[in-house]
Amino acid sequence: MDFISILSIFVLACFVGYYVVWSVTPALHTPLMAVTNAISSVIIVGGLIAAAEAGSDVAKWLGLAAVVLASVNIFGGFAVTERMLAMYKKKDK
Amino acid sequence: MMSFLAPAADAAAHGGGTPAWAMLAYLIAGVFFILALRGLSSPATSRAGNRNGMIGMAIAVITTLVTHDIANIVEIGIAIFLGGIIGVTIARKIAMTAMPELVAGFHSLVGLAAVLVGWAAYLNPGAFGLLTGDGSIGAVSKIEMGLGIAIGAITFSGSVIAFAKLSGKMSGSPIMLPGRHVINLGVLGAIIVLTALFALAGPGDTMPLIVAVTVLAFVIGFLLIIPIGGADMPVVVSMLNSYSGWAAAAMGFTLGNTAMIITGALVGSSGAILSYIMCRAMNRSFISVIAGGFGADDSGGGKGEPREQRPYKQGSAADAAYMLEQAERVIIIPGYGMAVAQAQHALREMADVLEAKGVEVKYAIHPVAGRMPGHMNVLLAEASVEYDKVFELEDINSEFAQADVAFIIGANDVVNPAAKTDKSSPIYGMPVFDVDKAKQVFFIKRSMGGVGYAGVDNDVFYMDQTMMLLSDAKKMVEEIVKAMD
């Protein structure tokens, strides 16, 4: 993809982010931080490419290390968010 | 020199042309991430939102694996499994009071992962499709790479300091280096100049430049966070959240990956908005938080002026219990002190007893109650307080005039009327609860000596309708519950 297409996606996504995040209820700001943490670990994609491709052994090991770190975040982030969200209950009397 | 680290040219055959279906899949993953945040607009839809996040992540990971060599699939599987086990174990065990340091710790991992991916892309550009016609990395790619590594490194070292401060492994008081603003600006300037030189340098000269960018970025992350005091940590955690997003976005630019760009933009905006909300709730400008120094212990005579002894009323648990039972409307204002005393479960029990007697109980949450945005809501949810009884500052502040009792537990600065009236007060301008409008105010506090984060006296202590309940928060609430039976 050329730079301008990528930049277009980025700028539009910033606006989407702005409006979506303002619509998040303040009561869920801590789960919001936990889940944004988990999804920002989509950077695992870069680690996977480096780990999977031939060409440089050093890059492969850096990639694998990145995959471990990002996996801690992905599994930990989603799991702790799930745990928090399960605690939010409405009055059912 | 360092030929073993040199990008291998034979990798040029790989990468580059990502198939159209894969690009579509990354876009779909990005849409799922948007839906994940959208779900958080209400607790009812939030869990479905979280599932959408997981689906998006699975799509991104599987797409990547399918479209690349899977020669190292065993190692990759082990890496994911190892990380997954560690992540899930931490997520299960962590106490809800420790959420801020957990989030800070997780941010540091994203930052470090970004640095590693940036370096991997530098060392094996062919795998990422970054090679231009003459077998070198393009200048634009190098700028994106340099920025990604720099932001990732700042996120990492900044988050490590934030983690150490929040978990008490390091003193929360600011560490002020002489001339730190000059040093910080100098280092930031150097990072920008070196990144530009890195982009323009010939293939043989780039290694020392990217090493320098990486090292300086680690240093600046450290320098930026050490002067920031404990009270400002909610802003710092939000700010680092934002950085981790921008790091992912920069890497997305390098790889031309839409899932990473969309996510980076979402997370970056999210952290920026949360920082703004926190600053507004403390009436502090973002710049003054970054400049640091708030909550310093060594500020000299300023705060040491002798406080005049003013008369106040002290009550017992039995008095409080009697008056609570007579009330029709009670508003509870919990602060971080409540969580420190682990009084939230006892508090819920007290509210249950009152509700059984027909008293209406509501909870009022200030945005800075707790150590990170929304922290107090999670702590109350953990104590099984239903979320429809919990209200934000602007939604409940008008109700104090009709409240019979304002019950303050572990909070202080957020009810201080000096924020509204005293221009010389350090918390002047901060939005506060109008507890003085309630018929009765009960103030649970360990002793009359301690003051809030801001270190200022509170007129609420001395009002006619205020009864001070001087004790450990948990013990006092338990005694009130006992006295009501």
C-alpha cells in the first residue's frame, strides 16, 4: 500500500477512536485501558512475520521474544478485562 | 563490522505483495477492534465487546501465520503458549486494587515488543517487504521504523518507572534533576535529529544511528516519568496507554498493516482522552503534569504553616448508625482510602442493611477517586455493588441538597470546598462534591492529623452538620453495621 492510503486510514481511524472512546461510560474506564492494552498487542503481527520468515537469525529471535511479550499482553489483557466486566452487575430485585 | 547483523539480501524474495484477501482480513480485524471499544459504552454490552476484541486478534494472528513461511511454527507455538500461560496466570491472580500497576506493567511489554519488532524489521527488511529496488530500506520506511522504535522504547522505560512507583517498589515522590527541562528537550531533539540522519544515511552507516535512537529513547522515557509525583499517576498511566497505541500505529505504517494502524489510532486516542479527563478532574494542565514536581515532599515552609485548632464534632458508630437508619437518602462518597482499608465489602453490607430498612443508597464517584480512570467503579463492582447505584460527579452533584446523609469514606480533597472558594488553594478549580448541601455529613477518617494528597485543610471537618468518625474505615463501618442490628 502506498503511504497516502495508509495515512488516510490512520487519520480516519483517529476520528473513529475519538468518537468511540467518548461514548465509553466512565464506569468502564479501567476495563477500557485493559482492553486497549490487549488490542495494541496486535503488534504481535510484526513479531510473527520476523519469527516466521527466513533471512536473519537475530531477527527471528527478536521476533519470537516480541511474540512472547505480546502474548502475555493479549491473553492477560483480555482475561483481566473479562474478569472485571463479569463483576459489573445490575440490580435484579 | 557486525556483518552477522546485516540484513540478508536473499530474503528480498519474500514479503512485499500481501494477498488481497489478507489485506481484507486485517481490515476486518480492525473493525472488530472498533466494535470491542464500542461495546464498552454500557456494562450490558461490554462482555460482547471484549469477545469482539478476541475475535479480531485471532483473525489478525491467523492471517499473518497463513500468509508467511511457517518453517518455525513450533517455536512460534511455544512462544504464544508461554506468553499465554504467563498472561492468564497474572490476570487470574491480580488484586483489583493492583490494577494500575498491572496496566502499567502491560504497557511496558507493548513498548518493548514494538522495539523488538522495529529491530527485527531493520535486520530482516526483506521479510517485511521493505526493500526498494536497489536492495536497501526506503527513507520513509526508516523514519516509520525509527519512530516506532523510539515511541516503543519511551513507552517501555516510562511504564517501568510508573509500575515501580505505583507498586511501591520506588518512592512515589518526584525525583527532580537540576535542569531537567533542558536535558529532556535536548534528548528529544537528539532523537529527532538522529532519526532523520538514520533515514538519510547509506545502507552501511545506519547501525550506530539506530542504536543511538534506541538508547536515547529508553533514557528519555525514564527521565520523563521520574519527576512526576504519585498523585499524578492516573494521568501518567493514561498517557503511557496512549504512547503504546502510537507505537503500534508507527509499526503499522512500517508494515503497511491496516489492523495495526486502526488499533494504534484507537488506543492512541483512547489514552489521550483519558489523560484529558484526568487532568480536567484535577484542574491541572497536561503541561504542568508532564513538567512534574506535584506532591513533592521537600517543598519547604509552604505547607508547614501551623494549622489553627478548630472545634469539630466527633461521633461514635452508634450515633452514625442511629442517624443513618432515620435517613431517607444517603449518598456514599468513597475514596482510595476505602480501598486501602479494604472496607468496600463492609460498606456494601452497610448499604444492604440500610436498603432493607427502606433507605435509598447511592454512590458518588469522583473521576480521580482511585489510582487510574474508573478504578473506584471496579473496586465497588468487585464488592458486588450494582452499577446502576453508582453515579459520576456531574450526574449526582445536584442531589446533595436532597440528601439526608453524605457519607465520606477514604476521600478528602474531592469534597474540599476550598476548591470552589479559595483561590490560593493548590486544588482551586478542581470540581468537587457539594457535600456541604447535605443535611448531615459523616466523615470517616483515621485521625484529624492526616490531609489529602494536596496537603490542605478541609472546612468540611468543622461544619455544624459534620460528624467526624475517627477510626480505621473498615472497623468503623463494621461497627456501624453491628449497631444497626
